[in-house]
Amino acid sequence: MVDRKSFLTMMATLPFGAAAAQLKALQTMTDSLSPSERMPVLFLGHGSPMNAIEDNVFTKGFREIAKTLPMPQAILCISAHWETKGTWVTAMNQPRTIHDFGGFPKELFEVQYPAPGSPLLANETKAIIQSTTVGLDAQWGLDHGSWSVIKHLYPKADVPIVQMSIDYTQPTSYHYALAKELLPLRRKGVLIIGSGNSVHNLRMVAWDQLQSIGYGYDWAKTANDKIKQWIADRNHKALTQFEKQGQEMKLAIPTPEHYLPMLYALALQEKDEQTTLYNDILLAGSLNMLSIKIDKAS
């Protein structure tokens, strides 16, 4: 983070109006990282980008869970759709809405989610992670793993969002350990969200069953049952070693990028916290919309 001396030196080089604007922006971001009660953690099964503009059982689930959340001062989102070499966080003031998909209606491409960014949260995230060097990114923005679901939680786009990338060169254990380093942010008003899908095999999608909500192959049902049981038992070892848990899990998770955001969320569960599952619905044979809320047990 920028120290006081460096900040004052930087302000001195700016025109008065620009300096005043920067000072106001810094004050706003500083307030957003003030101490808070421990925030919940979410994992959102984001599914098709069309969920951004549809009113269906999944988007209703997102809106209902939003009613149970305290208002965050900022969001840190780990999306399946930002894979990088190394770990990065978005650090711009105004992240762009990325339409990282093709073949969908024009209406979807016209959606904008103009939530502000938070350079201060980006720097805070960089500072608290000690196991690796976190890069500050000024190019990415908000991909559909982020905005297509967060827009249902906060339709006014009034909560600052920072995305953190997934380092594709690292094993599952690395991501689980890295997630634990994010714990202090939960007590600074930050809602941490993982966005992916627990069962996600696009190569085996039953295209003739896309409208059949609840349709899943036997192996997808078995994998989903295993995952939910491990979550209930807090068996995070089995969850992080999913490759060793049988053929059903290998079919459910042919590549890890959609599964890892769930582990980022679960790694942040503390001893006195419970998991609430919702949107637990299989579709198209090989996908599951399972979502999770983690908060203090009642």
C-alpha cells in the first residue's frame, strides 16, 4: 500500500482540483476498509451467462440470499473465468464489463454492470497475502463469472468490486491455502465471493435437455452427493483431493477452474460457522448450480 509520505508527495504534484478529487476518492476507499463484523462468504454457481438477464429459479435464489446479507463495503470475487500465470487483482477505479462469451442474444451483450473498483482493496489484498506476490492489474475488469451473478445481489451496482485471478499453474492445495490468507478481509466489510460450478463438464452437456431443470447423469448426481456430504462433514481434505475420489469426480471436474472458486469460499469457513446450500439443481446432465453461504451458526 502507498504510505503517507509517498501519498503526500504524489498529491503535491497534482493540480489542486485533481488532488482534491484523489483525496476524496482515497477517503471513500479508506472508509470501505474500516473494521466490521465478520462478513459472510458466498460461492455462487453461475451457470450460463443468460442468467444475467433471465428471471428463473437460480436468479431468484441469488436475490433471496442477498436479503440475508449485511451490506458489504466492497466485494472480492474469485471467478472461474479469469485464469492467469501468477495471482492478480484488478486495481482500476472503474472496471469494464467484459462480455467473454459468444453465440448469445444481442440483449446480453448490451448489459453493462458499472460497479466501481477499489484500488485500495486491491492493495490491501496484495499486502495481506504473504505466500506469493500478487500483481495489480489495470486491464481486465469484471467477467461474466462476476457481473452476471453479482448484478442479482446488488442491482444498483453500488458496491465496489475487485476480482482476483486463478493461477492455472498451481495445484489445488495452493489455492486452498491462499484463500485462508484472505480471512482478515472478512472483518473489513469485504464480502468474498467464489463464482464457478461444482459440477461442470461442458463436453458432456446433454444439449437436448437444456430446458430440463433437474436432469443429471448418474455420475453427476453421485459427484454432487459426495461434494455435499464433504461440505457437511467439513472434510476439506477430500474436497481438495478431488482427483483421488473416484471416476464420478473426475467426470464432474475435468478441469479445475470452475471448482476452485468453491474451495476459496470453503477455506474461509471458521469453526463457529455453518454452510447453507441453495440452488442445488442439476441441469443439462453435466452441470450443477449448487451455491453456498457461509456464516455464523444460529
